[in-house]
Amino acid sequence: MRLPFALLTCLVLQTPPLHAQELQLSIIAQHTINDRIWPVLEAAARRAAVTVVARPMSAERGVVEASMGQLDGAVGRSLGVELKYPELVRVPEAVYHYAPTAYSYKRIDVSGSWPSLREHSLCIRRGLQLTTVRTKDMARQQLADEVSMLRMLKEGGCSVAIMDRNDPVARAAMASDPSLVQLKPPLEEMPLYIYLHKRHAALVPKLNAALKQMRADGTLQKLSGEGE
């Protein structure tokens, strides 16, 4: 039996709309680099028809919960996470290029990268694997956040603080205190990635294509300030 056109129209209008898939993703709690990464991820997710929700927590806990499947993935992580956590799949295109950079009230030559800091006392962010590994056996204090690091630096508790090249807290501090300087060049540059639990492996090519398009058309750089 053929249904009347009016009834067919009514049924179509009452059909609930399709919703984008929602991903619960861990980010590192109170980490200013999220201000750079998250807008990029949201834009890429829209292009891939995915909704993303940030779940702030410690760096290690975020990866563990993603690996266990309690979360859908983790954002802003370095290359090689999948070797320790094989349940996680990396989106190949980087979401951001992190450039750890030295900030100080002293004019220090950092052209030799990390070894340049060996004779200086350091303030680093607790829980960040890269700076923890790179500063092993150096005189250092590990602090909870960038504000605490800059406070300790100003009080003389360390002579160098290590933060991202584009860190907004550091930039604000330099604007209000010209004696604080960013030492160039950055100590290194490291790509950061999105990792998804393997149950979402089908989304990896979609997010990867979106990030590639955004890097090609300049959207990624505009949103993240990458390379400034």
C-alpha cells in the first residue's frame, strides 16, 4: 500500500537528525598548550563530522584511561605512545609542533640545545615526559604549572624555566616584565599527536585528512599560532 504524500512528509520531518559521533578525549589538566591544540582539534573534528569533549587530567592518567577504553583517546601526546600502549592508534598528521623554549632573566647562550642548560638550575612542568627526560641529571625543580614556574624563576629559585615557544602565560609575563626574556632558538621542536582507542580506528583517516587540509590551507597555523 502506498502512503499518502502528506503522511510521508510528516514521517520524514519527524525522523530525528543524525548526530555526529562524540569522542571523550583526555587533555593535560591546567596546561597552557591546550589553548593551542584544542581549537585545532575542534576544527578538524567538525570536518570529520565528529564531536569532541575535553576531559582534563594528569598526563599519565589520561593516556592510561584512553588505553583502557574508559576514554576515547588522548590529545597532544608525543610520538611513540603506541609502543607502550598498543591499544591506542595515532593520527599520523601532527596536531601541533611543540617547541620547548628557555625563559630567563639572564642572557644565556642556548644554541647548543639542551646541553646548554647543564650548568643552570631549571624549573620544568611536572608530568611532561619530554622535559623530564631531556633534563635528567640536571639541577631542576618540577612544578605544577607555568604560573608557579615563572614565580619561582622570578624569586631566584631557578635560573631557567622551560615552556612552549608560544606559551601565553610566558608571553603575558614578558609583556609586563621586559627583563624576562625568551632565549632563542627553541631547544627542539617536537610534533604532538591525537591518539584514539583502537575501537575508533576507522576515524583515524578522516581526522588525518582534515588536519592535512587545515595545514595546507593555513587554518591550523592560524588557530594554533604554530611557528610564530
